[in-house]
Amino acid sequence: MGQKEERNDGGVVVVKPKPSKGLASKTVDWLEWVFVKLMHDPKKPLHYLSGNFAPVDETPPLQDLPVKGHLPQWCLFRRMIHGMRIKDGKATYVSRFVGTSRLKQEEFYDGAKFMKIGDLKGMFGLVMVNMQMLRAKLQVLDMSYGHGTDCCNFLPANTALVYHHGKLLALHEGDKPYAIKVLEDGDLQTIGMLDYDKRLTHTFTAHPKVDPITGEMFTFGYSQTPPFITYRVISKDGIMQDPVPITVSGPVMMHDFAITENYAIFMDLPLYFRPKVMGLCKNIDSCSYGLFQIPINSTQNML
């Protein structure tokens, strides 16, 4: 939206989106409300809003927690980043949302404005995709820090964490990395978005690989438009090298890749982004993930 970009000493972009809250926002909200009323069955239970999937709030640092039994095995958390600080025999626990542009804008509106993976069902899913595009076009949503939900980024940036060049990065494959700072009291603070001095213009996998010998980090991003895959190398000093476009047969969801001493390995699997298929399903439940299509009897080669 033309605002002056602010960066800290580490080259991380300070995220300060400025969405437009006015008539355009209210108009799109009303349109979405109409479509939801017409196309959504209110009698259908919303399982993803209850139990383990119920909304949660942040937890500030809780000091001197009681310890019972043994520390559990490390595991992956979802939707938040969590931290445990152990010092002088005392444990401090914290959970924080990653302060992405999407999160800040939805806090600004006090409600969901970006499309969610649960919306992508049949024709209703196509409507929700276009609602987001309309919000972006009318600047109801500020996309200047990235799309926030490009391709399949329906969750905050917390799929995985990686430490490289002195920065702890929270990652999600549909957005750019967000730098996290661990404070003295164990709290977790989002510093901002890392775009490598504007050299990163595409999405960033949640599973980059750090070479333990050279200190380089290898990563990639995928898109619904050519080049569908873009491969990148980041030096041990945090400098992102020029992009290497990779040609595949179409827009695929490529969650991960592998590296060896001499090669980067990308698996060209038949999981395509084909939104038009969503409108062909008669049963809406059969299109829960209708954004993707796996062709019958499809065999792909490994690059």
C-alpha cells in the first residue's frame, strides 16, 4: 500500500500491515455472509472448533512451574510455538502465536478474514477463494508483506523451526520465514518477517536443509504459476543466492525435498492444484480437499 518499509538491525522486516477498514470491508463481509447463509448447512457440527481443535489464547511466561514425573519426549506442536526454559531447577513454560501479517490483520478486524482449509469444499470453496481475492483487490487485506495464505498457508507460521545465521525462524510453506527471539525470561517474541533484503519473493518451505559442514541452508518455494518450483541456496552468512527455477509438469504441492552431498532431490508427485475440479463434485464432503487432484494411473518420474 505504499508505506515505508521498516527493518531492524538484522535486516528483518518489521510487519506493520495497514488494511483498509471501511465500506469495502463491510461490503465484502456482507457478501461472504450471504454466501455462507445460502451454501453452508448450520446443522452440520463444526468439529474443527471443538475439543483438541478449539480456539486457544496465548500464555505469558508462567514462572516456577511444579514438576511432576519426567519431562515428556519432544514432539511437534500445532498452531502455536511453545517454549520451555529450565534454569536453576525451575521450569518456565510459554506459548505464543507467531506475529504474522495475517494474525495482525485478523486481530485488527477481531475476526477471520483469510480463507481457511476447511472452506475449500466444492463450489463453496471456490467462492471463498474469490472472496479472499476480492478483499485483496479492494485492499481490505494488506498483502504487501506476502499473501499469508498463498497456495495452502491456512495456519500460522509454525510448521517447523530452523536456526540459521543467528536467527530462529518459524516456518510455513505458504509464506516467508518469521524471525523469533527468545527473551531472558523465556518468553517468545516475533521480530518480523525475513525476506533476505527483498531477494525472497516467493514462498519458503517449512523444511529447509542446513549443511552441517558448509553452514549453507538449502530451500525452495512452490507456486500455482510458472516457475512452479524455485530452488534457493543461502550462504552461512545469511546471503540468499540467485533463484534457480525448476520445470515440472504443473502446479504441485511439494511439501519437502532432500539433499545429498552433490544433489538436491525434488519428487514430482501427482498432487496438483486444480481449483476447477472443486466445482465438479456433487457431494461436498468428497471435495474437502478439492483444491488438489491426483490423476488416476498417473506415474511421475523423480528429478
